[in-house]
Amino acid sequence: MTMMNARVQSASRAWGRWAAAAAALAAGPALAVNDLKGGPGVNQINLPEPVTTIARDQMWLHNFMLIVCLVIFVAVFGVMFYSIFKHRKSKGAVSANFHESVAVEIAWTVVPFLIVIGMALPATKVVVAMKDTTNADLTIKATGYQWKWGYDYIKGEGEGIGFLATLDTEQREASNSGNPQPVDNYLLKVDNPLVVPVDKKVRIITTANDVIHAWMVPAFGVKQDAIPGFVRDTWFKAEKVGDYYGQCAELCGKEHAYMPIHVKVVSAEDYAKWVDGKKKEMAAKADDPSKVWEQAALVARGEKVYAANCAVCHKPDGKGAGPIKALDASALVLSDNHLEQIQVLLNGRMDKGMPAWKQLSDTDIAAVITYTKNSWSNKTGQTVQPAEIVAARK
């Protein structure tokens, strides 16, 4: 009896261990990230939650079209498989001998026509609404750069504000490490999000500085190409306060995956406070381009500009990588002809994969050039003043 009880207890323990293992296997590994409010969700298969009328109409249109296509699929294949089964040769079915039927021909012409019209009418209504950018409360120009977004508030409250939005440095470094820590907003965090007021019609004018980009925020139902030399426009009217995310939706080069969009929708009161603070911040940073700077001050400022904009490609040590030219011991950087390096920063070298940086201020360009000329092994002692940049722009 004792032996029997021992066997039962042993079997019970084994069964318990197996059940626990099966339960753990069924549960799977715990998810390291969660759904990002206003952004992508874990294992998301549906469109994101809409926060604009256009996005809501698009979701309705998507579901409507899906149902129509599903009904057609079931009807066509249902009739086909029924006919194959009902009139199979093994049951002695004999094919009918006829040529044409006016009624059938009219039916298969009229019915698809009505279906197309039924699908086209609501689709046209949504497309027309998407392009109605009139009577906007706020107009913002979004310029695509390799690889960041530039925003200029050109009409409405906040007019005159302008800034660049770049992928957060820590997230880029995490990506470069090859072993990033799991976070909900991975590769979607920027240093300067686009800020807009809730319940206001915002017109977005898109263009690009170098190659084709695309400004896309799924929760707004917005995707608009940004093409060099052209302007396109779209609009949205966010109905909920919150953070909403998107990405460049056009393959724009090797850093395409590092060009996120972050739109912060705030209340009217908070937006007014943000505008006031941003204008004060810009006024404080405004530089007199005729000011003559000391070299140490330019180098210190240039180091920050380099880390935020140049280190991604040229590396923090200036050694470059692959086709990216090294700045350390570069003949161009060591040259006492400042204009050559200035022209490269202002106009870029697309044949070498170097984008233009004319969107930076004259002082920032002068600072970063001075930094590269006096860092690493480049101990030239040369200083580039903002006035040289002003002259080169003319």
C-alpha cells in the first residue's frame, strides 16, 4: 500500500510539472512591449484608432469595401463550386448546348456597373474631403530631409516658429548597438515633436530638400508625398489630446527607418503657452551673423551640432564608415580654403551621399565646421565665422 501511494504521489507530481510546463508553453513568452497609444500596437492587424473624421471615414470605407469584396467572393465561388458538385460527370450530367442569352449578358454588365458605382461614390466623397484644405486654422510646412523633418509654422497662431525634428539620440544609439532595450516607442521618439491644438484644422504643406519622402500619421488618416521642387498639401483635425506617431512612408535612403513623426495634440491653452515659450526660446537662440566668435565658443557649440546631426554617418570619432567619408585627417577639412567645406554643407554632395544642411543657421554651420577643423587629429587652429556662411549663401 505504501509503495502504491508513493507511485501515485510521484505520478501526481510528474503530472503537475507537465501541466505547469504546458501552461507556460501555451502562455508563451511575456511581451516586452505594450501597445503605443497613438502609434502601433502589438500584433496589430487592424487600422489604428481614428482620431479625425477623415481617418474614421477611411476605416468605414475600408470595412465597407472588404464586405462587398467578401460577398462577391462568396457568391461567385459558391455558385461555381455548387455547379461543379451538382452537375458533375459521375452523376450523368450533360452540358447544355446554347450560345448566348441577352438577359445574362445584360445582367453581368449591369450588376458589376452598379457595384462599381456603389463603391466609387463613397470613395470619391472621402477623397474629395481629404483634399479640401481650405479654411485652415493653422498652416505648417513639413520639409523632408535625409533624414529628419523640418517644420515651419507659416500661418495662424505660432506663425514664424520653425525647428527640426530628429530621431532621439539614445534610441539611435540603441539601434546601432544591435541589442536595443524593448520600449513601446522604439524608433518613434524625436527631440522636437510637432505641436498642434486640438479641434483645429491644420493644413500640412509637404516638400523635400533632397529625395522623395512621405509624411504619414495613420491615426489622422494622412499620408502625403514630399517631393523636391514641388509642394503638396493635406490636412487633419485631431479630436483628442494626445501623442500620435508616424514615419516617413517613402523609401528615402539608408536612414529611412530613422525618420519618425511625432505629433503632440494639446489643448488651446497649452498650445498658446507652447507658442509663447517657443518664440522666447527662438529669440534667445537668435544669433547676430555679424558677430565675431572666439574659437573655443564655436568649437563647444559645433560639438553639439555635430553630435545631433553629423555623428550618425561620420561617427563620433570622425572616422566615417563604408562609403561615408572620414572627416578626421580629411584634406577638405584640413584645407585653409573654407569655402569648399562651406559649399559642401550648404549644397550637399548627393553623389557621395552627403545631404545639404542649409536649414541650419549660419552660426551652427560655422560652429560645426570650426569643430571639425579642430577636433581629433585636425588641429588646424582655423576658425570659420558666421559671416563667411552668410556670404556663401548669396
